[in-house]
Amino acid sequence: MKVGDKVRFLDAMGGGIVTSISGNDCMVEDEDGFEIPSRVSQCVVVTDEDDARAAGHAKVHQAPPSQSAIERVRLVTESEDLKAENGKLKERIHQLEEENDRLKLALLKAQWPENKDRKAGTTDKAKLPLEMLVASRPYEVLRGDIIEVDLHINALVESTAGMDNAAMLHHQMDIFRQTMQNYRHRIGQKIVFIHGKGEGVLRKAIIDELRLRYPTCMWQDASFQNYGFGATQVTIKK
């Protein structure tokens, strides 16, 4: 190869006229007039006859892609495939969650039809089995025919970070009120609120609430044998 030869690149598209050679390196001027540095070993001399064959759609020699180029293409392809597959999985999970919710609702309606209960003038929750109601709340346990409600703050929240004593008491009383509301139609139902002994702040707040909002209900200290001084038993009354 010498200055003035027309060459094509082996490892890339294009080529041009050799303008200078220095050792194993050379400069190649392309058809736009730009000089491109290249290795002499990466250039192949072509003739006008070669160009004519190329113009006539004859096969033109091209160097095979490098291993790094093949690896880059493979990684890009795999990344796109994984993104597409991940999107399909997320969509399927969402569909399954929706289907699961529909099945749960259908099961509840099949076992305890709401429309029939409403037409009869009864309350839905009063018709539901006690086991079903208790199982839906993690801080409630059914002991025989008595409902236990654990009002210890650690049983109600995963973490008390950011909660002061007032916030904890407020949350505990919210659970107490919600429980009384849930079972207000179950006349004769006994509920044991486990509040612990402590300083008696929570117990006093519960008693004050019962006197104010539920004066017909009965309350007393729960079984000392089972709960010590740390629980109050409430009996729902009209």
C-alpha cells in the first residue's frame, strides 16, 4: 500500500485515499475531505474494478464484527428483553391481585348476601360469624365466646418511631372506639381490652369513654387469673 491508493477499512464501513503513511499508521481522506487515522493493517487496497463490482451489487468484503461489538449487541438485546418481560410480569401480578380481590368479594357475598340482610332490616356485621370478624383484625383474638383486644401499642403498629405518648394513647383509643362500633349490635358480647397495668392512663381513658358514650354497657376488671390487673372486660348492652 502506498500514498494515493484507494482503500477500504476492514473493521468499519467506508474508506478513501491514502494521504500519508508513517510506520504502521496511515491517514485516509474520505469522500467528504476528512482525514481519518487508521492502522495500515486495517486497510485493504481496492481498484476501480472492485468499485465497479460493488456498484453492480457484487459482494464487497467486510471484516467480521469484533467480539466486543457482538457482546455489546447481545447485552443490549438481553436488557431490552428483560425490560419487556418485567413489564409483562408486573401486569400479570396486578391482574392476579385484582382477580384475588374479586374472588374474596364474591365469596363474602355468596356466604352472607348483603341485599337480603338489608331488606330484612338487619346489620351485616351482626350476621357475620364472629370468627370472620375477629380474623380480619390482627390485634383481636377469640377465646371461646370472649373477644380479646390487645391495646398494647406494639400490637397495633409496626413501629412507634415518631410517636410520643399522646399519639400512642390517641391511636389506642381509636382502636377501642372502632372495636366498640364494630360489635355494638352484638348484644351480650363480652370484649376484654388488654391495656396493661402501667400508670393506668389507658384504663382510665377507656372507663371515661364507656361512661360518656356507652353508659348502658357493663364493664369490670377482667379475670385476674388470666390478665392480672391489666385488662377490662366490657359487655355489650342495648
